[in-house]
Amino acid sequence: MRLLPLLVVAVSPFALNSCKKGEPVPKLIKDELVKVGYDYQVKGSIHNPSKSAMKDVKVRYLVWRKFKGVKDDRWGEITERTGGEVTAQINYLPAGETVEFTAIGSERVPTYVDTVPDPLQAEIEAKWAD
């Protein structure tokens, strides 16, 4: 059985690293925080600039990173526990292609009156398909 390397990338607006294979990592083209009813989602697109396809691409955000682990009745137990985590799972990302995604929470990611969410910062995990 052949093991595939796992790529883990913390994406910041400043730089992207390359993976062990010497090829570029997936690149976020855009991401946007969207209010849907009383909850948040993140919509965006991701590009695979490498010559190899990727699989099991996971894009993760913590909308309320600043409240994760903070016990406060204003934010609630779900936000305290999850930090407002939203994720998108992309099963297959072909080489040189861009796909759109919607990252949603497995639990509520509520909006709060007079409180601004954290700036978006994605964490990306992926495996090489070949």
C-alpha cells in the first residue's frame, strides 16, 4: 500500500509555501463571509496550481476564533467549544483547476449584534491524488 503525503497549509494574505513534492500548494482565490439567516458561512474558490491532482481537500475557518475556549454567556456554549468553525470538503481538485466552495458549520455559527467576526484565515489540508 502506497501512503500519500498530507499537505497542511495555514493560508495568510502574506505568503504561500510549497509542499514536499516541490509543487505549489492549493491557493485561495477568494473567500467571503456570508450571512445566511442568523448564521455565517464562507463562500470562496480554491485553485490547484500544481501539475498533480489533489484529493480530500478540506478548507477550514474559525469565524469566532477569539471566543474559542472563552466562557461567556454572551457567546454561548457552541461558540465557546467550536470557535464558529466552518468547513468545506472538496473530494477531488484537478491539476490546474479552480473550484468554488461553501464552508458551513456542523453546528450553528451565529451572528451577534454589535460584534464583528475575526478576519478570515483559512487552514487547508489536502492529499496528493497520484
